Amino acid sequence: MTPEKLGLKPGWGPSKPRSGDPAHPLAAELTRRLGDRKVLSSLSERLNYRYDAIQFGVTPVCVVLPETTEDVVTVVGAARRAGVPVVGRGAASGLSGGAAPMQEAVVVSFTRMTGLQIFPGRREAVAQPGVITLKVSEAARPHGLIYPPDPASFRTSTIGGNLGENAGGPLCFKYGVTGDYVRGLEFVDADGNVHVLDRNAYDLPGLLIGSEGTLGLITSATLRLTPPPRHTRTLLASFTEVGACAEAVSAAIAAGAVPSKLEFMDRACVGAVEDYLGLGLPRAAEAVLLVDTDGDDLDTVQGELSLVEAACRSSGGDVRRAGSDAESAALWQARRSVSPALGRIRPQRMNEDIVVPRSALPEVVRQIRALGDESGFHLVQFGHIGDGNLHPNILFDPRRESVDAVHDLAHRIALVAIRHGGVLSGEHGIGTMKREFMRDAVDPVTLDVLRDVKRTLDPAGALNPGKVLPEAEAPETGEAARVHS
Ligand SMILES: Cc1cc2nc3c(=O)[nH]c(=O)nc-3n(C[C@H](O)[C@H](O)[C@H](O)COP(=O)(O)OP(=O)(O)OC[C@H]3O[C@@H](n4cnc5c(N)ncnc54)[C@H](O)[C@@H]3O)c2cc1C
């Protein structure tokens, strides 16, 4: 299997455009209608829009930078008449290949649609898709409000991309994911019609959220805001055994604690962050938990932290409470630095995003560690453990290590999750990376229903083709077939 087929970012791309290629007729038409300021058609410009954070795709025929919903309607209509697919793109920080075109397409890059209005009385923000995630909270804060969904990429990711993936983050255990904050959406469908939706009957916005640009292009979102908690407290717990760490999480929650953040890092992950930043994390621990509790009443916040502390200690953990805001910030800097820390170890990584029931976590973490050891790859685990969301990362160098073997290991990790009642993705989406694994995770009848939904909203398959749903004609041989038979 080739790296291109795997959807990995191997340092070479599948398409080999020539610099003398004439402008595509669609590029010429869109330039005529929208003006050349909004259409990028030179090869050097187009090359920059064929990838996301994990994968190279095909060089687009042109890139459109819309400024209004009408511009999006124009692109979708012209592309439909020309028979060219459309791929929506935010900041391209996605980790499953969502924004990388998999065939010749027009890329609609939303980075100029950055309109943002805050309505403090209604505790709402109305954001265009190109708004950077962090900007919503920055704009809301002077009004005593925040927007809680906090992917670690929130300084670069966009609201459109967050909606496309239904992004989560550390705060999501207590506060919920992107979709929990959406009151309404405006989107352009595959025929170029504009729809303005609230979340009543049939919850169509719910269908669009997490659909990875395959059902429509979101042009505006009404987002719920909430007051920030007045107090936050942090602790770090270290364990000599991963299972004990997972047990402590369940025990703390069973005791009534609802931490705002509940993050897990395994020994390999702690080692990578320590090598990078040297913040004093316990290198010898097999697993660490990083926990925040928050609220408006300090006694309650401290009490909740005590519940977590007691659960950790009774599971054999060593606990250190952050003594100051600075210490707390340093601990969270360690968590946010996982991605760059891993990038120093190998040039490539395949980032899994499985979710399993919390009760299965000890066994799942152990089995994945064993698979990693057996494979010889450098494997690191971390994640939002409160939600059962794990990110096993396979680090590799495609010049020296087999990309097929990486894919095989990723598939075996996905099967571990499925066997334990879990799912393929908590927040990064399916994209191209886990598309084939959908055969194992979703039974054939349900897959057909999903294909029907796609056909209803996008009959010609013009929106982000090659993502999420595997081709229908391939034989059903996966785990699901065995389970369902
Ligand atoms: C260092 C790092 C840390 C990360 N941490 C997290 C994390 O903690 N939690 C998390 O959830 N993710 C995380 N991610 C993944 C990524 O940042 C998120 O998936 C994010 O939501 C993607 O936003 P984006 O603007 O980059 O979207 P893109 O990558 O550009 O697009 C993502 C998907 O959305 C679609 N899309 C984009 N705009 C629109 C639109 N207007 N309408 C319809 N579809 C659209 C695209 O077609 C694509 O399928 C991380 C990534 C990195 C690199």
C-alpha cells in the first residue's frame, strides 16, 4: 500500500503538478466572477492548500477565499456546473485528513470570513467560520463570558473547522464539546442553497456538526457563551501502574467529583515533554493525571479537588497540588506541549483518537502499550481520560520505517477500542485516516443509512469526496461483520 493511499504525510505528495499548467476553466470563471483578490490560481499558491496537519492530498484546481455567504454560493454553484468537487478548509490543523483534497477540487478557505459579534444579553456569539477559536473567548471576556470548547490548537483552529470535526478539548469533560454550544447554523448546501437553522425538529445543525465538510459548508454559527468560573485549582497525580491511574479516575467521578479537566499522559509522553521543556514532571511514573476543578465557591472547588486527591491516593497515586497560578500554568503548559514534544522524536505521527468506556480504560491502555512494544514503533499515549478519549500516537520516520506497518498498527489499535465497546473518534473526525476502519466500527446496514444521508444532502458527491464513508462496493470483511453475524 502506498503512503498516498494511506493518507499519511510522507514528505512527498501524490500529485505532480507542472508549473506550466494552464489555469483550470473553473479558476478562470471564478476569477471573472469574484475578482482575482479572492481566487488563487497560480501553482505556488495552490500547492499550499493540498494538506492538513497529517496528510498531503491532491493540488486543488484553484483556491477561493470567500468574504461573504454569497461568495460561497457562487463557488458551489460554479463548481457544481463544472463537475468539480468542493473542499472546505479552516486552518488545516485537522488530524484526520479532512481538509486535504483527495481529487482535483476547488478549496474554499474560510480564513477571510472572520466576522464576530458578541450579544452579552443573550449570552451568544455569532461567528463566521474563519474566526480563530480563541478569539471568541477573547471577545466575550470583557462581557464576563467565555466560550469553553478548548482544543489544544485553539490559537490556530477556526470555528468552521471545530464545527466540521465537533472539536473537544480538556475542558470538555465538564463543559461539553463544540456541538453543545451551537444554537443555530447557516450553511450552503451542495446545490448552492443557503439554509438558516435552529436546533428544533430533526436537528439538522446536529447533523452538520462533525460532518467534516461532507454535507454542507457552514457560513455562520450562533454559539452559546457562559460565565467563567471564579476559582480553579490544579493537581498532578503520578502512578506506578496505568490501570491504577484509570481506576482513580473512575473512583473520583463515582465519589461525586466533576473535574473541569482530567488529562492522562503515559510514561513515554511524560518523557517526551520533559526532554522538550524540563518542567519537572515525574519521569519515573508509568502514568500521570493532570486535574483541574473549578467553580464559583472556593470551598466547593477545594472539596472537589480533595475528592480527586483521595481517589488518587487510595489507588496508590502520589499527589502534588499546584501551590500557585504559575505552577498550575506550568503544568498545563506541559500538557499543551505534547504535540511539539512528539514532533522532535520522529518526523511523522499517526494520531489515533479512540473513545472507550472508562471501565475499559486500564485494559485498553495495557493492550495498546503491548501492541506498541510488539511492533517496535515509538508509541505514546495521552488523552482526555475523563471522557475515555485516548490519543495513542505512533511516531515514525517514513524514510526508515514501513508506512504499511504504521497503518496496520493503527488498525489494530482501532480494533482494540471497538472490541471494548468504543468508537474510532472522539474529536478529530474520521477523514481519510480512519475511513476504512469504519467497516469495523459500523455495521453494514447503518453504513448504508449514513450513505443515504450523504446522498440526500449531496447527491452528486461533490462535497469533500473521499472522506468519512468507505466505498459501498468493497466487501464487508471486518470485525463488525463477524459481530453482526
Ligand atoms: C497541535 C494540535 C493540537 C490539537 N488538539 C486538539 C484538541 O485538543 N481537540 C480537538 O478536537 N482537536 C485538536 N486538534 C485537531 C484540530 O485542531 C481540530 O480538528 C480543529 O477543529 C480543526 O480546525 P481547523 O480550522 O484547522 O479545520 P481544518 O483542519 O481546516 O478542517 C477540518 C474539517 O472541517 C471541515 N471544514 C472546515 N471549515 C468548514 C466549514 N466552514 N464548513 C464545513 N466544513 C468545514 C474541513 O473540510 C475538514 O473536514 C489538534 C491539532 C493540532 C495540530
